[in-house]
Amino acid sequence: MFRRSFLTFALLANLGMAVVADEAHDLSVHHAYAISSGAMAMSGAAFMVIHNSGMESRTLVEARADVAARIELHTNIEDENGVMRMRQIEGGIAVASGGMADLARGGDHVMFMGITDAYSEGTTFPLTLVFDDGTELVVDVEVMAASAGNGHGAMADHMSHDHDDAHDMSKHDH
């Protein structure tokens, strides 16, 4: 079933627009970017701001892309020893009615594990965001250099955080 709004989003995504919006569900995505993965990288992440101008809260429950074998929604949590550890977010990332979710370096983000197609600075790749109501938004993710800052989110290096063994791709079934 094609809705007018889905066709609008597909057109915007194909034109490389920085903002993708779902008029029927009042969702929009701004500043989607990832850090250049490098040829040997096994993991990476995407960051963005999701706005919800609607009357109902929405939850980002899944993300899909062809750049990795496994994609999860993650956050960083400080453990009892003061070490930041990455954890999968159970239940998704809430986007409150009239609010936003800031997926930023050092916080909530889309995690790529088992990178299958190294992405390099200056390129883009499509990322599909799936929400609890079935809405799917296709976002063009801009790939930036690791040292680049765009004023969005914490500037902590994503790869400096401790990944749990549970997220070691060698221990997962594919």
C-alpha cells in the first residue's frame, strides 16, 4: 500500500535532502550522519535528530541498512566503576509528542555491527527507520570524518566506549 506521504519521503531521500518528513505521522529526521568506518572497521554508528510534531508519542523500534550484518539501537551507560558501556536499548527509543530524540555521539545511537560495506567520508547510504506504528522513514546518512564536528551531540569518540561481549559479532549467529 503506497501512501502519498511515503512517495514524498522516497522522493526527498532520492534527492539527498537533509530532512526527511512523514506528514501523515508528523515525524521528521534532521542531520543524519555516520563516522567514516575505515577499511578494517567491524562496527560503526549513525546519529541524527528525530522530531515528532504530532499529538501521539512514537518509538523508534528498528533500523535497517545494507552496510552491516547486524543493526541495533544502542545507548551508553556508566557502570559502577565509572566506565561507559554500550547497551542495546530494549523497547526502542521514545520520541515524545511535540518532542525530539537526539541520537548523538556518547548517547543513544544506531549501532552497526559486522560492517559489510565500509563507508567512507563524503559518501551517503540509505538507512530505514522503523517506528512502533509501522511508519518507515528512509534517511540518507552522510558519512563524515571521525574528527568532524557538526555541533550535534557529544563529541566523544564513539569507538572509545567498551562494547559488551554480548555485542561481539563473532559470538552471534548470522
